[in-house]
Amino acid sequence: MAKRELQEINAGSMADIAFLLLIFFLVTTTMDSDTGLMRKLPPIPDPTVEQEEDQQINQRNILEVLVSRDDFIMVENEIVPLRELRTITRYFIENPNEDADLPEMIDKNIPFFGMIRVHKNAVISLQNDLSTTYGVYLAVQNELLAARDELKNELALNTWGIAYDDLNEEQMAAVDDYYKVPISEAEPKKIGGN
């Protein structure tokens, strides 16, 4: 019996097929885009301009918001439901009655508004536990930002009759100066719970 020679497989087109499969999967695969928190960072300080000395912030000018490991929200060491956080934050920012427990008010000349009473150094301090769930953390963030954004929008509507987002740059800067209340996020740590 004569041995038959094995035929070689033509692998010349294998590279073409692999390349076509690669292109196919690249074109048809959907990539989830990363999402994150939209934050506007403060501008880089100008080295030619003399910076103000660090001012010690008076405790009454700080709204402390803590989120525990069990996702309890505490404002000024009192547990509050998420639905009340926006109202509490708005009242803190506005300080309509110039309460002694809320941010200090000073007279300031702001373009478009003239000489008015505004906060001196109000800050919202947010801190969460290392075990806080991401959903609760985002919900708290959203409520704090929404409170400030609602006030800015109301001021724009009352002053110019248009929404904050539709203002020109000068008008936006004036409204931002009026409600200049930064949200400070502290490094997560163990706050409470089991």
C-alpha cells in the first residue's frame, strides 16, 4: 500500500478572516461610556495676584452633612430623610432671617444687584463613610447641588425673567457671586454604624 501524502491546509486567507472578524467586533460592540460627577474646578490662582490669607471659617458658616455606613444622612448631627435635605440646604444658603446659627451676612456690591447682603464664608461640608453606597452618595450630592441651583435659577428669573442657564456670562457671574456657597467634600472615613 502506498502512503498518501497529506495535503497542506492553505492558511493564506486566515489572516484576512481574523482581520475581518476583528473589524466586525470593533464595529458592532457597544462601549459603555464612563460617567462621573460633573464638577467645575476652581480656577488656578494667578501667581501675580496677592492671595488673601486663609481665613478661619466660623462654625456657624458650615453646614455639616454626613452619610453613615448604613446610609443615614445626618445634618448637624441630626438624622434627616433625603427628601428634607434640599429644603434644609436652601434655608442654610438663604438665611432669610439672618439667624445667629446660620451663615454670617455682609454687605457686598455685586454687579446688577448693587449693594446687597450676602454670605461671608458659607460652606457646605459633605463627608461620607467608607461603606456608604454609591447611590445614596450620588443622591445626597444631587440634593445639595439642586438646592443651590434652584436658588440661582429663582434669582435669575426674578431679576431678568430668564432661567439661569440662559444668562450671559456677566449675569451668571453675578448670580454665582450672590450664591457663592462651595460644597466641600472631605476624604471618606468611618463615620458610624456597625
